[in-house]
Amino acid sequence: MTRPDKLGLFLHVHLVSDSTGETLAGVMKATCAQFSNLIPIEHMHTMVRSERQMDQVLASMERAPGLVMFTMVSMSLRDHLLEWCARNSVPCMDVLDPLLKTMSQYLGTPIIHETGAQHARDDSYYRRIDALNYATTNDDGQLGSRLDNADVILLGVSRTSKTPTCVYLANRGVKAANIPVVPGLPLPDELQRKNGPLVIGLTVSPKRLVQIRRNRLLSLNEEHTTSYIDEAEVRKEVVNAKRLYARHHWPVIDVTRRSIEETAAKILSLLQERGESE
């Protein structure tokens, strides 16, 4: 661990997995976010399933010592890793071990120790694929499939994170369509049906929206000033969208200070509340 200056604390983090490493990456990201100015240098070692592969991982750790986080089903590989870390005074932890032991004790059920069990191609896997296809064909008002098939429909003016939120929800098995709120353009009649999908309006502060849109235009090498980034016009656009949501009693989520994950979590909560009330 090195501290080159007062601005950041750099830390080598080795993530060792016998599967895809997605679980480790999520835990590492959430953990590091709790420390100010911490800059993790990530070393991802995935699909480690043999002694030879483990030796290559250990060689990498020797070149760049740091914290080790792992998920490993094979007891022999696990012991090999733990022994090396203990011998070299390297902090090492199995991120799932405490949770698995607690759950096993509570359920009175043994742990199956199956590599990549969470990636099995079960019904939930195909449900996520189906949801992703749905999100793709029903993006930005394309309406490639019937809106009645959606679990949720997101509305919002341009650049309110509708598409990435729908893709994130699809990875949770939720069919999400999104429709832009454009001045002068009517919305689909399907949105008015009482027993239709949950409709949610996304909003954002006009000032933040102008910044996002300006960055978008710059990425396209577009320098002309238009109403798309005029603060007065943008404010009017946002206000009119809010009035539309209020008129139809649609729940609203302000995404100004929310990440995609936080917005999706709120949507999942609204879906659950709706399911419990029906």
C-alpha cells in the first residue's frame, strides 16, 4: 500500500475467483466506496480452477502485494491460497464465507460448494435474457413489442437515464420499456389503461440536465447552441413533464443525485409495493 500524495490512497486489491468474479467486484466496489480518497488498483483473477492457475495468481500477488479477496469452492485451492497469504503476511478473506456459514446454520442445510451456481441457466436466467430483448426492442419509444407485456414503463425527457435503467432492470429479470416525453408528441394510449404496467416518470434538475446534454453534444462534436441546451427551455420541458406525471398520478423519481443502481432499486421497490397491494 502506498501513499504518493495527500490526494489519494492507492491500494492493490487482488480478486481471485473460480468463476466470473462478478460477486467479488461488487463487494470490492461497495467496500472501497466507504473510504475517502481510496483508489483501488484492481487485479482480477477469474476462472482459477487448477494448481497451475493458482500459482500464476500467487506470482502476480508477489509482484504487487496488497489485499486479497476471494471466492473459491475447491478446498485444496482455497487452502493453497490461504497458506501462501499467511506465510507472506498478506491480508486475505473469503467474502462469502461468513454469510454462507450463517445461512447454513440457520437453515440447517449444508453448503453445496458448486462453482458458479449463481450463473446456472435456470428459469431466472432465461427470464433475464427475455427482459433484455424486450428492453432493446422497446427503447426510446420504439415499441417493438406490446406495452402490455412490460412490467414497468419509464417516461422522461431526453437524457434522464431511461435506457441504462431499463437495461439494469432487465438484468434483474424485469421487462422495462421507456418512452421519451417530447413537447407536442402524444404518448401511447396504452399508458391510460387501469390494469396496465406500472408507469413511472423520471425527472431531473434543469441545471443538471443542461450539463448532461451539453456533454452529449460535445461528444458528437456538435457546438451549435439550440433549445436542447437552453436553460429556460429545458426548465419548461422538465416542468411540463412533471405536470404530465401529476395529471395521471404516476409516481415520480428524481434521478438528479441517483445512480442507475439507486434508481433501479427504487423502481423495484415500487413494483413490489404494487404487487402487494393487488
